Amino acid sequence: MDGEAPNFIKKGASYFHIETKLFIFNDTLHFSAPCSYSQYLKQWGVAEYKSIFPYELYSSVEELEAAIEFPDRSAFFNQLKNQELPVEEYNRAAQEYNRRKDLPDSNPEKIRNMKGIFLHFLYN
């Protein structure tokens, strides 16, 4: 592969294998028994933390920018699973939102509204 372009094995939007001159990356989840990502991490002893976001509450960037308060817990209802968000997860997310909102303007983690949280999820 000296000086060659990377080689890829791809199915749909998923990459199973990426190979460069120096590295080979395999998506091990596709080479293990079928399970959810959470179950996969648990079997390897990896602590998982999922972020939450009220995706169905907002329909535009303008709405995200106007939302300066953290939404009520009911906004995080999971319609696919027909489940409410656990109180502990909601409280943790609300606390993080308020912590970031209260940071000084010079801090790169500072947010001013729900758009800031949405962008954080996109790029982290």
C-alpha cells in the first residue's frame, strides 16, 4: 500500500474495514454476535453514557436558538420505545445544560441556548 489511497470495505453508510499504509481499522461490532451497541460495550466492560436531546420538540434552528431554558422532562418522551426518560438521566442533562450556560463567555464550552447543546452533540 506504499503511496496508495486507502482501501475501504463499505456496506451502505457503514464502513467494515479501512486500511491505510500505517493502520488497519476493522469495525469489530460487525464481526461479533448480533447485539445492540450498549450490549457490545457492556460485554467489554466499557462504561457507557448516552446524551439526551428532545429531537421531536424543535423543528427549526430558530426554535433551538430561541430556547434558552432546558425543556421539561416530558419533551424527552421516547415515542419509539413508548418510554419516559428516567429522572436521573434528565436531572444529569439539565444540570450539565445549566453548568454550561453559566460559564463565562470566554469559555469554549459556554452555551446560550439549546442550539449550543445540539451543536455539541453533533461535533463530540
